[in-house]
Amino acid sequence: MNLPTIIVLAVVVLVFAAIVANEIRKKKAGKSSCSCGGCSGCGLKDQCHGTSEKK
């Protein structure tokens, strides 16, 4: 591998690591990772958070 290939690979790995770290930080803060703007309008909200009703 030559130097430009290594540099591009390093940049891609850093971007990927930053995205993963951001998602982990958001999850620990209790924020949603979906891009729909909130769970109230999401069709899969019961899959993520379960139902509040007890059976």
C-alpha cells in the first residue's frame, strides 16, 4: 500500500469511528437514534420502546 491509500483509509476509519462514538453518546444520553424527529409518529415505536400497557 502506498501513502495516499493509507491516508484515505485512515480518514475513512476516523469518520466511521466518529459516527459510532456519536451514536453511543446519544444512546447513553437517552436520545433517539432515528431520524424521524420523534417516536410519536414512528410506525415502529412499539418495537423500540415496548408498550406502556401491562397485560
